[in-house]
Amino acid sequence: DEAVRGTCEDASVCKRFAVSVGYWKDPYIQYFVRQAKERKAPEINRGNVKRYYARVHGVSYLIKAFLTKTECNCQIVNLGAGMDTLFWRLKDENLLPRKYFEVDFPMIVARKIHNIKSKPPLSKPIMESHSGDSLLIDSHSLDSSRYSIVGADLRFSSDLEEKLKKHSLDVHLPTLLVAECVLVYMTPQQSANLLKWAASTFPVAMVINYEQVNMRDRFGQIMVENLQRRHCTLAGVEPCSSLDSQRERLLLNGWENARAIDMMKVYSFLPQADVKRIEALEFLDEKELFEQLMQHYCICWASKDSSNL
């Protein structure tokens, strides 16, 4: 678990670096992550930073589509949220759902809550969006009327459900679940249980999953070996064999429609003017390596829609 928690730090440092160079705007990440003074391979190389750019834009596109479709009359559950800043960015854009939940290991949650409490630019937006009774905050959870952080282990969905319901989860609201590089750290059985729980709990729901794909080839094996050297095991690598296996997992666990595309495809869908802008920020000398990297990550999304939304 410790090595998995370490990946939260890697992702945050890489995002902070990308924001500082100008890949995308995020005025809040600076309050959660120290600035990386220089590039550190392999977390911060140019290909990886561009992959994060595609990831942030691809996931954000789907989230905003869901918010638009539901007119924000919905809830978002961000699974394994780490130091993500989406709540604050959605508030700035006037796109907050009725309630926004984050779930992560209690240790990561404690750190995030500490940062929120000690940094007014983070705590103020939570207070501004809060209405009703007093705001609840302790070392492992925070609960306001629009934003909650819950410390829980995603491998135990009954415990997860109980904690979310304590923080006013409404199973009848259209619900979007977001998992970015989360399921791959669980066993296939544990991730199947989590997906099954979500599909059976919410009548109208969508899940977005971002993680590895095409992991059976040599490049995929090298990725696994690199992580193993850092004592980080991809326990759930099996469903990441192909785009088909990614879709299949969603369909087998109660989701009605499922799609999956690799990040090279996502990159090609992004607004070309913006892609030109970010490609001018830093010269990418290893194009082939970048393409291989992008073909080994994907975004999958699935829906379950009893009210034909």
C-alpha cells in the first residue's frame, strides 16, 4: 500500500510541473504539491508530461459532458482522488454538482485535509459553497454540503458505501464515478466488486476509468518491471490486456454500455490549436517512444441509464 500511495506523489509532482511550464491552468495544485526543481526521470519526462495533458483534458471533457447532460443535478464520486483539484476548478467554472465526494487512503486524506485547513485559497471556496449546519472536519474526513473527503479502502465496497452514506450520498441522483490509475492496483476480483457495487447501487450512473492498456507486449512488461523495482505491484494488470478486455470488465460487472480508447486517439481528438501550443512549449525528440507510451494508457467510460438520460 505504501508504494501505491507513493504513486499519488509522483502524479501530483508531474501535474504541478506541467502547470508551471504552461500545459494547462490549475491555480490550486500549488497548495498541495511542492514545485519540482528539475526534471526527474521517469516521472517527469516530456512524453509523460504530454500524456498528463491528454489525460487531464480527456477526463475533463467526459466529466463536463456528464455535468451538462444532468444540468449539474448529480453527484461525483472521485475514487482514489489523491491531491486532485477538480472540486475547486469546477466551482470556478460554476459547474459544481450537487455534491462532490473524494475517497482515498486515510493517510492521503489526512494530508489533504491538513492542506485545506491551512490554506485559505482552498478552505474559502468550501465555506462559500457550504450551506446549512456546521461543517464537519476531523483528521480523516471532511464534510460540507457540497464537498466531502472520505478516508476509506476501495477494496471494501460495503465499508465505502457506509462512509459515503454518512456524508449524504444520494443513490437516486445521477452519479459519476471517476477512477484514474486506481483499479490497476487492486486484484481483478476487488476491482470487479467495486464496479459491480457501483452499477448495482446507482440506477443512473457513469464511470470513467483511466489506466494502463496493451500490457501484454514488451513495452507493457517493461512498465510493470519498472514499477516492481519501486516495490509497486500492478495487482490488477490482467484486465489491462487490451481495449476489449477493458470494455469487457465493465460490461461483465453490470454496466450497459462501455467504450475504451487509447491516449494516442485521445491526443488526436484534442483541439489542434491547443496541441500545437503545447508542442511548442517543449520539443519532443522521441516521438516514437511517446506514441508507444500513449498506446499503453486508455480512457474507458461506461453508463447505466434507467431514465434514458
